[in-house]
Amino acid sequence: MLFEKLKERFPGIRQKEPLKNHCTFRVGGPADLFYELTNIEEIPELIAFTEENSIPYRIIGRGTNVLFTDKGFRGLIIKNLSNEYRVDGEEISANSGALLSQIIRLSIDNNLSGLEPLYGLPGTIGGAVWGNAGIPGTEIKQFVKKVVLFNASDGVREMNADEISFQYRKTSLQDAQNIIMHVVLRLQKGHQKASKELMKKIDEIRRGKQPIGYTAGSFFKNPSPEKPAGWLIDQAGLKGTRIGDAEISAKHANFFMNTGHATALQIFELAELAKTKVKEKFSIDLEMEVKIIGDL
């Protein structure tokens, strides 16, 4: 009955959707309910329905920074595919479901610069801002002018960048049930040719260091610039370690791979092993950058 009511208002909603089809790890059981959101303006009505009917929900982008559990998710997974954007002078406004790579290419096509170092980072612009994505020396916070948010308590509202606390891979937006609907970035005038050359160099460096395959990218946050997570895990002797088809990459120890038919539990157990060994050797607690969704 509840499903029928929901389907009446959101016809694209599905049941028992395999979540392994919606994350870069290619693991995960079914979601009770699943919706591909293409119109960001549906968010207030959709969330209001879930709140009124006590349906747990999670919003994801392209599944680049998540580990869905083997049991799946008891509730509604909303996949944000709302990707409209526009350029206005030195500013880019984008719906939160637009890919970060898409926005970087758009900036360069319009002779705007600043985002080039982030080229190659996966995921959406909304996810990038929510988690302050970046690399050493450049973070998305440097370019955020404002965001448009929704939460069930306050409705839709704008928030300027100076009202948001940006930290390493964390923002104050995570402290409440905030959903980013739109992002406005402020960039600077650049030169397309120089930007493309810089991106090419960055891409070559990244490809030389990082493995390709079913992975979520950096699994752990770096405890410090001097002792990044990959170095710590490598020094703990875990490069190439496997549990089933889950593997700590021999190329970069902060990349955990699904080499074939790994389960979410195997990847999680590998992560726990890395945390334990690094703690024993260095007395450092590794913190996951990847978000686990569902019950283990």
C-alpha cells in the first residue's frame, strides 16, 4: 500500500533494486526502495513523504565513495542524477547531481580556472562539496560561493560559504540532515590551452599512481600529510593482502579493490585488518573516508 502511494507520486520508484549496480565497488544487496532522481526540485516532496511515513532514506551520487552492505538497505535509496548547470561570468551554478568532472570540463571550455587539480576525482559536485573533496593543496571549499540546501526542519534555504565550516574531508553540512540541491562556484579567468595541459599532466600522474578497477578510491582519510594512509598501510606490510576477492592494491595501499566477486563484508574485514595493523605499528587510528550504507 505504501509503495503504491509512493509510486503514484514518483512513478519511477522501484523495489528490491540491487545496489551493486550503483556503486564503484560493485557490491551490495538490494534496497527495499530505489529512486533515480532527475529533477532536484522533487526533493522537498520526496523527503516529506519519507518523513511522514517513517521510511529511512539515504541520498547517493554515483556511488564512488560508498560501500553498500551485503544485506542491502531497509528503506529508500535516492540516486541523485539531477545534473543541470549554467555559466554566468566567472561563476558556475550546478544541480548537485552534476558530475565534478563535468563541471571541471565546463569551466575549462569557458576559460575559467582553479578546478584543474581536482580533475580525476570521481563523484558529483554535491558530494564533493558535502565532503570537501580535494587533493593536497586544493580543496573544493576554495571555490564554493554558496549552496542551496534542503532539510525537513528548515525547508529550502541558501547558505553562503562563510556560514559553512570546511575541514579535511568534512563539513558542517554533515552535522544535520542537510541535502545539497544546488551549488554555486566562483572561479577565475584562465586560459583553456594552459588548463588542458595542466589536466593532462595531472591525469598522467594519477594514472601512474592509482589502480584501475572496482574501487571507491581512497578508503581512509590521511592522518597527516607526512604519514598518509597509503604509506601507513604499506609500512604495516599489507600491500596486496587479500580476503576472498577483496584486495589491498599492490599499486596504492589506500585503494581497496573488488577483483571479481568480493563481498562487502570481505572489503570491510580487510579495512578492519588495516586499521588494526596500523594501530599496532604506529598508534594511529585510521578513519574511513568511504561511507558504509546498510547493516553489516
